Amino acid sequence: MDYPLLNVFLTMFWLFLWILWIFLLVKVISDIFRSHDMGGWAKAGWTLFVIVLPFLGVFVYLIARGSSMNERELARAQKQEQAVQEYVRTTARVPSQADELSKLAQLRDHGDISEAEFQQAKSKILT
């Protein structure tokens, strides 16, 4: 008997497993190349092992180095976050109260704002 619904389910199941496998393979290969605690020969050996015997290579890599994959990923993310924060701090300088008050004083001195407007803006800055 032909079961079309079962065939669709099995096809979708195998497709899911292949997508999962490709994701896992890419994750392992990217971890190999991003790892700073391995030398060039170790990276070449792991890459060759994963490419020549993909199933065995990935599973052995996960057993041997899988427990520290998350730690390395977390360290990379923290380092990247620190770099972004440092970039933001250096490029987006927040003006201080003194800078704002000096700008207001210049506007008042040039006659662009009145003394009342100056006092109102000054009180907003100081609060």
C-alpha cells in the first residue's frame, strides 16, 4: 500500500536531519578556524579529519573539544562587545554640563536667545 502522508513525513524528517547536520558541520569547522588555543598543524589535522571522515570527525571533535566550544564562543562575544562599547565611547562623546552651559552662554552673548531663555535652559541642564 502507498502512504503518501508517511512519505511526506519521512521526507521532511530526512530534510530536517540533513539541515541539522550541515549546521553542525559548519559550527565545528568555524570553531576549528576561530580557535586560538590550537596551532596551525592542529587546525589542519582537525579540518582534514572533518572533511575526509565527516561523521566520525565531527563526533570525535565534539567529544574532544565540544565542552569548551561554548566558552570560546562566549569569550569571542564578550571581546566583540567590549570593542563595540569602546568604539561607541570614543566616537559618540556625550557633552558635559559645562559644554552645554558654554554653548548657551555663547548664544546669549550673540543675542540669539534672551536672558530668560538662557535661565530656563540653564535650569533644565542643571537638573
